[in-house]
Amino acid sequence: MARHVPLEFHDKLHQVQVVLDVARTEAGRHYDYGREVMPGVRVVRAEAEHKPLALALWMLPADVAEICGDAAVPATAALLAIDREQAHELQRQGVFIDLSQFTRSDSTPGLYYVLFDFVSARQVHRVLHRLVPSLEPHGGRRLVA
């Protein structure tokens, strides 16, 4: 049984999803560790097989605990999330996303996440390559932060 999600968090989650949907329509780039779009949330954009990806990087402990469905989450610096619809759409388009490395959120149906004990643009980039093996190689391009 899913936990009751407070209305405020539900609204924030919806607003982040709208931002992610827009980010996926913008011209792609290999990797973009974007600015905060809401308090404690960054949009991480990437491209795999010429298909844009947009994931949310949640950094506020209360948000991370809400998505994990557990206030007793071990000390975690951030959580990188992708929604089921985007993951399945990309997989139908031939982009392999290793969902086995994600955890399915029980409190936020349709959301998959990976936890970080340390977060930086470089660390998120490294993990993203592991989660999406077909992520475009950067060929010496500088990471955008």
C-alpha cells in the first residue's frame, strides 16, 4: 500500500515533472548538470542514441526521504530520479536504461531512483554512464556545470 504523500510535496513533484518534460524537448547535449529549478532540485540532461534524457537530482533531505518513503534514510547527499514513462519511452526507442540499478519508489509510484552519498557534477556524470551505457561519449568536451 502506497504511503500518503503530502499535497505540498505532490505539487513540487508535479512541477519538477513539467520542467523535465520541457527539458527533454530542448536541443540535446552530452551532459548538463543544470542549475536549481526548484529549491533542492536540479535537472540533469544528457543524450543517448540521439535521444534526450532529463532526470531530476533531488538534494533536500526531506525530499529524498519522501521519495524513498523512509525518514530514516541513511545520510544521503542526493537522489537521481527518472520517471517510468520516460524510461520506457527511451527503451522503446532503443536506448538501454539499466533499471535494475535503480530502486523503485514505493511512496511515489512511477519513479525510479539512485542514491548518492557524495554528489558533484563529475560523480553524477560517472553514474549516469553506468545507468545508461549508450550515453553519448563526450570526446573531450568539457562538463557543463
